[in-house]
Amino acid sequence: MTLAELAERLDRAALTAAAVAQPADLEVGDAYLVQGLSIDRRRRRGERVVGIKMGFTSREKMRQMGIEETIWGRLTDAMRIPSGGTLPMARHIHPRAEPEIAFLLGRAPDPDEPAASLASAVEAVAPAIEIIDSRYEDFRFDLAGVIADNASSAAFVLGEWRPFSTGLAIAGLDVALELDGRVAESGSTAAILGDPLLALAAGVRLAARYGHPLTAGDVVLAGAATAAVPLREGVRVTARVEALGPVSFRAVAGDGS
Ligand code: OOG
Ligand code: MG
């Protein structure tokens, strides 16, 4: 199978909410090419890339999925659910939610910039929820497989942006994920590489290395602070990040039409 064929297969799996088998013998560099090709298909349908998501930036996530390397994927405008909005379950295969924080870039970052100076590229931060949905059977994959599948990215919800200044500490904030008001997962933003700014630095560097330099206005999801939880129809999901506030959505029946 060519890289373009693999990209088409993964894109179709996402469009039709039907899982496919994992590719064999894919290399990481080629996997990022497949990811880019599948996003090109979305672009041709009118979607716009609005930023990136980081994956496997916390021990919890590495342990849950058995992968120890930090990865990234692309976010498009069509993946965004407004805060308080709904996720149509029929459009997804086996979706899960995880609590994150998001950065909004005020200027183009330099890939060689240290994390400390990168803080000045951040305009605002927000609490966020990422909805991941592997296009592979049983939500199982290897490193190259998940990269090709756009790092399992399916949807994301952003809470209110809060202006970022270097005085705003974001490294040790309590994080909780609630299902219908009951805490399902809890942790700290310190779980995200020790400091979410380091996840941003990794994202800036990795995305540039694979041909996707970030720019002003881009959103960067730092990666989940806790393990992800499976969704079921009707459930209301809320993430709370200390000092940043809540963000929520509801998983609903149907395909949204
Ligand atoms: C891959 C994506 C990981 C995160 O926040 O660590 C991720 C997956 O778990 O399916 O989004
Ligand atoms: Mg995530």
C-alpha cells in the first residue's frame, strides 16, 4: 500500500466511523507524511488547520497506551466543538475524553527557542478537553500507526482563554475530569512533562522538524494530564483546571444531522 493509499484509508475510516487494521512496517517519518496527506484530504473538503495537539506528554498516557515517545497531530476547525456543545457519538468509533490545557500563540515561535523564552510567544491559555478516537480496531496501535492516524485526534473543546503572562504559573495546577458531575480522573498539569510549557516547546520543535512550522493564532493542546476515559451516549463531560476554570460538552446519540 502506498502512503497516499494509507492516508485515504485512514481518512475514510474517520469519515465513516469504521475501524481499520493497523499498517505494518511503517516508519515514523513516513507516518508523519501519511498524517499530512490525510490532512490534505480534509483541506480539500474545506477544513482549515488551526493548530496542533501533543500526545504522550504524560506518564499516565504513556502507561495507558504503551507508547513512550512524544508525538503530535494536526487540529482543524471542523474538529472544534464549542464550549458547552455536543459530540455526536455515531460519527465516532470508540471515542474517549481527556483533560488538557491549550495554548494560543501570539507570535510565530522559533523552533530553537528555549521553553523559558517561548512563554513570550504565548498569548493565552485555556482549559481544554480532547476527544480521541483511534481509527484502529480495539484502540490499539504502535508508534508509527498512531502518528499516521493523526495522533488519534477527533475533536476538542476549549474553555475560556485567559491572557498569559510569565507570572501565571501553569505547572502545578490540579486537573479533574468529571462524568455527569463525578470525578473520573484527576491529576496535575505537572504530569505534562513536568511543565506544559515543555510540551509546547516539544511541539514547536517536532512540528517544525516534520515540515509544519507554527504561527501566530495557532492553538497547541499540551497533551492529557490523566488517562483518557471512554464515552457513552448522554454523558456530560467536564474538565476543571485549577485557576483556569471549567470546560464541558455532552456526548449525544446520532450523527449530528
Ligand atoms: C494517542 C493520543 C495521545 C495525549 O494527550 O497524550 C494524546 C492516543 O492516546 O490514542 O492525545
Ligand atoms: Mg490528547
